[in-house]
Amino acid sequence: MEREDQLYPPVKALLETQGYTVKGEVGAADVVACRGDEPPVIVELKLKFSLSLFHQAIARLSVTDHVYIAVPRPAGRQARRMLKDNLAMCRRLGLGLITVLSDGRAEVHCDPGPYAPRKSKKKQARLLREFQSLRGDPNAGGATRHGLVTAYRQDALACAAHLAGAGACKGAEVAKATGVARATQLMGKNHYGWFERVEKGVYQLTDAGRDGLVHWAGSWEEDTAAS
């Protein structure tokens, strides 16, 4: 769809099937629908999701609680994520969401109304575990996800540093020396390619591991003095 007015017929048809009388461009609103003595429904039309669209819709909440935004159904690789994220935004703001498909059908994804998202104790626990496990503050807030120092990477670096100095060791010895309880499991999984098993339960450092120690120098023992 190339013009906003192409969204109007499908949206109008959708509302009319629900018994509304629908008119376009009433006052500042793109679409207004009325049914009996009920409060009016307002729909704001745009060709894509944008901050200005949400600003517009929020402004209409001063007129009625029944405000929708309507956009063409997103397409492309990021379409599902885009729809999911903006649906969550609509719910959080108390807005409804309508998308118009390429065949001219309009679909309601959520209706306006109060929304109280449920907190995930599992996600909160995971976040706090990562917070507590990180040594120091190795990442600048706002940095890109690629190349961030995680607690897992810090544990791997601690194991690698021990092997660099002591040579091949049993996993239990590495765990005791570094305080990394999961040392044997971590080296066995060898997520970064830093470790090589020389015999059952015994690991040595690879060339990739030595390179990793150089590349990530200083990012894993920042708070050892404080602890």
C-alpha cells in the first residue's frame, strides 16, 4: 500500500460489520466510528509504525478510551518481531491495533483497555544471577551485544588463565584454583574453542584460548581485589 487512504476501506468495513457507522477525517481523527450511545471509536491510519503514530493515538485518548492504530501488515524478515514489539507497545499504552493485509482484509490484534503485564520471576532471577556473577563492571551501558563480557566468558577466561600458567589440569583442580564451580562442564562444552581434552577430566589451553586471554585482558578480574 502506498497511501494511507487505502487503509480506510478495509478498516471501515471491519467496523461496519460490528454495527458501527463510520466516517473518515472527522476533526483531527482519521477515522471515527459510532454505535448507538456508546463512546466513539477512533482509528489513526499510518503506512508504518512510528513514534509519531503513537503520539497521535495517545492524544486521541483525551477524546475517548477506544483508540486504535491501523497499519499495513509488516512484511520481510523482521515482520514478526516488529509486529510483536509494537503489539506490546499498544497494550502497554492502552491502544488497540489493527493491521491490513495485502488482500484488503483488516485484522484486530488487540483492543484498547488497561494492561498490567505479568512479571516473569524466571527472567528476573536470570538477570540477577548474571548481575551477581559478573566480576566488576566490564561493559559500558549501551554497548552493542556483540563482544560483551558475560559472566560465562569471565569464568572461561579464569579457567584459561589458570591453564596458561599451570599447564594441563583436571577440571576439579581448575575449579578449586579459580573458584569457578562449573569449570569442568565449561571446558568440556568448549563454547569458545579455548580448551582441549587431553584425557578424561583433564584439559589444556588451545592457541585460540591464548589469543582470547590477550584479547580479553583485564575484563575478568576487575574486582578480585575488592573480593
